[in-house]
Amino acid sequence: MIFNKRKKNFIHFFIILLFFLNSCSNGLKLPGGDARKNPPNAADRQAKRLEEGRGFRLNDVGKGGFGRGGNFEFASSNELWRASLDVIDFMPLASANYSGGMIITDWYSDSDNNNQSIKINIRFLTNEIRSDALDINVFYKICDESNTCTIKKNNSELKEELTKEILKRATIYQTQKKDENFRPYTPIKKNE
């Protein structure tokens, strides 16, 4: 008796849930549903989806292409990220989070002065190569003989030098990438 009552309650709950879920999708617009933005030819649509990374090919299944989250080639696709890592490659990294847009180095001191260390935080505000794309913070840690340390944020000339060097290298990487991927425009001939 109790089992049948629970079964009925579950069925009622499931029907109500389906009703609410169905009513939630009334104003939903699916991406790519605009016929003006999609080619009418199926082969052209498939080629466009593959270009945008939204499709898969059967010969990619054995290579791990099917079922993955995506193909992320960060070092080669984001020039700012690559340039930033190259500029601070002498420092140990505490954290490098591409999706969060942060690079945090660990404390670094050279062999000349063990009482003074430096730490750099780089936050990416945009992927475009511009002067306001990076937020760089430089921290200095100075310790005395009794290992009492003070940490100060000092965004002076080192911040400007880092920004210049990163932007310069990112620009070089961007021009190299454009040269490798350059393809002249060839118009598609329509069958008459």
C-alpha cells in the first residue's frame, strides 16, 4: 500500500516536473538557428562547423578527438599568455591559470641578495595585444638579519618594463602566426 502511494507520488512529481521544464523553454533561442547566418548547403554547414570547432570527424575518434572537451593549444593560440610566460621564465611559478587569466610567480631572489625577494602577479584583462590588456603587480619582500620580513607592493619601472617586453614579444608572436596562417582569399564559384 505504501509502495503504491510512493509510486503515484513519484509519477505525479515527474509529470509536474516535465510540465515546468517544457514551459521554461518557450523563449529559448538555440544558437545557430538563424537561417541568414548559416549556409543552406549541408556540406557548407558542415565545413563551417568544423572550422568553428563544433563538429568532429570519424577518423578523429581513435586520436582522442571525440568526447574531449576541446583542443586547447594555449601557448600557440594566445600570444599574450605565451609572451608573459617567456618574459618571466627565470622565475618559479606558484600558479598559472589560463582559464582564470592569472600568472602568479613564487618568491624569487638572485644569489647576490638573499634578503630581498620579488614576486610578480600578471592578470589578463583581454586577449587583445594592447597596453591595458595586462594588470601587473610587483611585490618586494625585504628581510632583516632576524628573518623579520616586510612585503611592499611597488609598481614602478619594473612593471613598465615587464609590460613593454610582454607586449613587444606578443606582437612578434602575432606577426609570426599571421605569416604562417596567411591564405589569400579565393571566392567560391557558384554553379550556374
